[in-house]
Amino acid sequence: MAVRIDGSYGEGGGQILRTSIAMSALLGKPVEVVNIRAKRANPGLQPQHLTGVLAAATLTDAKTEGAVKGSTRLLFKPRALKCGSFSIDIGTAGSVSLVIQTLAPVLLFAPCPTTLTITGGTDVAWAPPIDYMRHVFAPVVARFGGRIAIELIRRGHYPRGGGRVVVRAEPVKRLTAVDSPEFGKVAKIAGISHAVNLPSHVAERQAKAAREVLAGLGYGADIAVEVRNDGLGPG
């Protein structure tokens, strides 16, 4: 019997779906998620959610019901963890980061190393930018003994998407507990101001504004400027 999860609980967004699918895949237990994204203006599975579900199904040889765009109910029945090389195309500017978030726990406990090439939006609204996943998420996973490398090939923005990211993961037997009882002091703030298919002064202006705001709060900031012309659209 599947564990039934009410997707309207709490914020009623996509996170409860992503966590449910990841835990189902890891534990090998079927899960039924209902009222998916019930508290969002566009409830149900959107492209990035559906892509994460279908990719997780591929990695676990799972059977699914309700895995279609707009569905507010999903049944996910995993069978066996798989590994290898896979290509995942969200098909829109849907968030690559949210797909990674769904699959990362599965990759860490796969039977062998896995490489994912994911195409979609790398820097889009309502989702962590890919630089957060590269420079914050992956190092935090490493603190727990996980090994995930995230390589940015091309950025993708709304509405065309087309960004490309390669994720490489090495499996672990178990994760290590981390004890961080105190937040600590902010030693440094770093960031990237990027512009794709736009004049370089756009990225420079963004970086300057960020430095000024942070300086006003008493922080020095190392903001790198990145200008690229390889995107499917500007951003």
C-alpha cells in the first residue's frame, strides 16, 4: 500500500512533492501524492515537476500514475535503483535546479556513479539559481560526505530555456552527521553577476549595485562579472 501524502500541507508548493518522490525512491516504498501544489496559482504538475518525477522514475524503474502536466495526483511505485548516464530535457525554461533537488538524494545512493545532462532554465524565478546549486548546495552536501559535482555548460533563461548542466554523482554507503550549533560570522560574500546575449554593461551595472547595497550593510563583496553570448535568448 502506498504512503499517502497531502500536497496541500504547509506551503502547498512543489517541495513536498520533490521530497516525497526522493524518499520513495530511496526507501523503495510507493507513494501517492494528492492535492499537488494546491496553494499555487497554477496547481498541479508543471514541466519541471513532471520532469523530476519522470527522471526519478527512470532512475528507479518506477511505475507511475498521473504523471502528466497539470495533474494534482501522482502515484509513484519505485522498483530498483539504477545508475549510468542519462539526458533530461525539461522542454521549457523550467528550473534545472529543482530537478537536481529532486534527484540528488537518489544519485547519492545509486549502485554506481551517475551522470545527468539536464537542459532547461538555469536562472529563473521562484527557484534557486544554478550558481547556488554549484557554490552552496554541492559544498554543503560534501560536508555530509556526499559527492556531487555540478558543471554549468550554458545558461538558460525564461522564456526559451536551453540552459545545459552536467551533474556527476558518486554513490556513498552512508552520509555523515554534521554538528553546526552556531551560525557563525559572515567572513565573506561572493557572487556572480551574469548577462547572456546582452551588453557587458548590464552585468557590470548589476555587480556595482550589489556591491553598493552590501557595503551599506557593512559587508565587503566579491562580485564576479560573467558575460556570455551562447544562450538561446537574453537574460
